Amino acid sequence: IISIENGIAYVYHNDPDNALNDKGGSPARTALNDYLKKWDILEFYDSGLTTEKIKNEANKYWHKKFSFATFNCRQFIKKITGKEIHEKRFFDKHLR
């Protein structure tokens, strides 16, 4: 989930490799430039959400830890944006 904050693009994401954040969960906010050094963007669409809405929604789940079964990347995106990821490579990338 990309958010522009003070002219800087950030990605809100939930990944099993993330260090635990300040609330003990796995979601993170990373500068887009740094995110792209490690990950590919698999789908791109306008969520229609404001920066404030993204931040507020992400904060609701900031304490949760990554789980392939109950709180994975796809589920995090759906909880924040209400939209499903349809890209097949999503699972290929995470199940290697």
C-alpha cells in the first residue's frame, strides 16, 4: 500500500521478514525506494484512500504478527484497502 507523506512515497506492508515494530507487530512502513530494493510491485491500482485513512487503518493492525494462515500480506492489504490481490505470483514469491 503506497502512501505519499510530505512528498515521500512510503509502502505499508506486512512481511514475515519484518522486524517487530514499536507495537510488537510485523506491519511496517518503508520508503518506496528502499522497498523496491528487496521486492517487486505485483499489482498497482488506486485504492481511493487518503494518506490519513491508510495510516489510521494500518494502525488498527500494527500490533498483529505475520501469520501465513491468519495475517499475511494479502490479508493486510484487504483489511486496509478492502481490495483483493489477484496476482498469482504473490504466493509463488512467498512460498519459495
